[in-house]
Amino acid sequence: MSGPLDYPLEQVLYVKKRRVEEAEKVVKAKKELLKQEEEKLVKAEELRDKAKEHQQAKLQQLRDYIDTAGMNPDKVLQMKSYLEIVKEKLAAEEEKVKKQKQNVQTAEKNLQDAIEQKRQREFEVDKIKTHRKEWEKEIRKEIAIKEAAETDEIGNL
């Protein structure tokens, strides 16, 4: 008798394999989410850089005005006031970048957690597959012993 054997943990193995497949889907979704968060970070950094360049340009404009045109106090005050507004915008953009970096870090952590969970579920499947192989060896060994005993009985008759 060397036909297929009914492994008692077949249903458990099936469930564990399904969990691995689900974990793979979760990992794929987490990778996509991380990619989206990284793209948002790049956009936020670009906006921050534009604000920074604008601030530098206006600051240089103020310096050039003071150096060349002399001192019109109203114009200087107006330019300084605008520079304060630009500085506040830059600070807001910096804060957005900081928050987005935190979002990226959270997404990276979530991805690592999902990968670890998938790895653990794969390990569980491997453990059951190994158990199945050992179980099949043991059952085949028992069957061979029974068949040998039956053959001896038949030979003794």
C-alpha cells in the first residue's frame, strides 16, 4: 500500500497557506502605501525648496535695494514685512515636510511588520510541511511493518 495518505492536519495546512497568501497581499499593499508616502514627501520637499528659494530671492532683492537705491524707509519696511510672511510660509512648508517624513517612517515600520508577519506565517507552513513528511515516513514505516507481519503470518500457515 503506497497510495496517498490522509494527513490529519491537511485542513490546518490549507488555512496556514491561505494566511501566507493574505500576508503577501498585505505586504504588497504596504509597499504601495510606502511608495505613495515617499512620493508625497518628494512633493512636500519640492514645495519647501521653492519657498526657500523665494525667500532667498526676496532677501537678495532687499539687500540689492538697500545697496543700490539708498534708503527709502517705507519701501524697506514693506520688503521686510513681506519677508516675514515668506518666512512663515517656509516654516509651514518645513512642518509639512517633517510630518510627511514621519508618515514615511510609519509606512516603513508597517511594511517591516507585515514582512515579519509573512515570514512567520511561512515558517508555520514549513513547520507543518516538515511534520507532514515525518508523519508520512512514520505511517509508511508502520504499514511496511504490518505488511511484513501479515506476510510472515501467511507464510506460517
